[in-house]
Amino acid sequence: MVTCFDRETKSQGGVLTMGVFDGIHRGHRHLLSTCLTIARRLDTFVEVWIFHPHPRSILRGIEVPALTTVEERIALLHELGVSRVRVITFTKQFSTLSAEEFVTEWIQTLAAPRAVVLGYDHRFGSERRGSSDLLRQMGLIVEEVPPYKEGGEPISSSRIRKLLAEGMVRAARVLLGYPFTITGIVRAGKGEARRLGIPTANIPYPMEKVRLAAGIYIGWVHIDPVPVMPREGGLPGLLYIPPAGDAEVHILDRTLPELYGRKLSVGFWEYLRPHKAFATPEELHAAISSDLEKAREHFRGVQDNKWP
């Protein structure tokens, strides 16, 4: 797959789609499936333009935490069969381009696509005046994809962010099509869990990603090298997200070599309970012991092919 940035290079004659594509969730995959189908029919390739950072963060000054890093989006697109990705730096100056200028100076100049595929609500250009209709008026072939729904509502990145902020990782996993994931290099923590006999690996919580609700989770853990997004497999883990600071990862019933300095990737599958402050170390130890037993029971269900 070829990846370029802003106005680097030209890649003419493919099937083009564009957007933020945060999460590459099932709604995005539905749109990309349409792109791939058209590309096969036309015997050409699929090209995706990613706008980064999120336009709302630039235009409204609103922080929009990510579901995936740009690097993860590129890797996921590659997995799906996308041939070319262009990452466009979204700035205030870029946002002042009229819709017509964006079509002529960017789409037609850099891509000259044989077809364009857009989501039903996609708008572009200054004041969001660009649409599928404008592209058709300017001579482009356009396919508009209707919303892809789950539970009667369109799947969207904002919907998934809200679920994750509430700790609802199972529901988010259904919409994403894979578990929400964080990846980081293990570093030293305070050692409190180790003193309780339940050692954890600390990884920095990615600043750009949506912060999960503080609490205890179950998930799969992968040690370097790690996949783009962990599915089933890997090592079963009990995961703690505090109100602030590092994520803490306890790998169940395994004796492992030293993990400091190694890369860990964690996929969050289930939410056990919210964060709670305990009055004594004994109360904390009892709560963690209960969490561990619930996690072991859960993974026994996985091994018996009873994964919900």
C-alpha cells in the first residue's frame, strides 16, 4: 500500500473516498466494501483520503479524542485491501477552500478518480457546501452510501466514543467490529500491585485516544510484536484503568520474562466494575481477588467456545 501526505505525488484513476475514518468501524467498512466492489468492476484501485487532525478540533476548538491513531487507521485500511492512502493535514487555512476549489485543486488534480464514494452525510469545502450533488455537477461519477445501522441507529465514531467513555466496551466492540485497543511501552509503576502479589505491567495511556471509564476490565494482551488490533488470542488479562495515569495490565496465571521496555497491546472485551477507593490494603486485595476469579471464569467460557 502506498501512503502519502498532503499534496505529495499523484495517483490517478482509482475509486476515491475521504473522511476522518476514526476507528475504521463497521460503518466505514460498509462504505469501503462499496469502494472495493466498484474498483473490482472498473479494474482499478481504492484510494482513501484521511483528514487529520479532526476538523471539529480545528474549526470549533473542541477536543475530539480518537478511537485509533492515524498509523492504526492506515494499517487497518491496508488489511481491508485499500491500495493508497493520503493523509491530509486539516488546518484553518485548508478549511477556507471553497468546495469547488477542493474539487479542482485536490480531487481532480491529485486523484482524477474514475469514481467517488461518499457517506450519506459527507460534506466538504468552506461552510460544508460541497456534496455528492456538486461532484456530479462538476462531472464526477459519485456513489452515495446510506447509513449502516446497528440497533436502529447509524454506526458512528461519536457514538462509539460515548460508549467507551461510559465503560461500555462490549457494545463498542460490536460497533467497531474489534475491541478498542491501546498500545504502549511497559514502564515502571509504583509497585503497589506487586506488593499485593498481583504484579501489573504499566503502559502509558495514549493521550490522543478516548479515555475509558475508570474501572476493571477483561481483555486480550499481546506482547511485542503486536497485531494492529488484537482479536481473540494472545494472553488473557485483567486490566485496570485508573481515573488518570497509566493503564495497568495483569496477565492471568502466566510466568513471563521481564516486560519493561517491551511493547504491549491490549484489547478491551468486557467491563467488570467501576473504579473504587478502598479503605485498607486488605479490602483492596479482596476486591482484586474477586476480579481475578471473575476473569478466570470468563476465559474458561472462551476456551469452551462460549464467548458471548
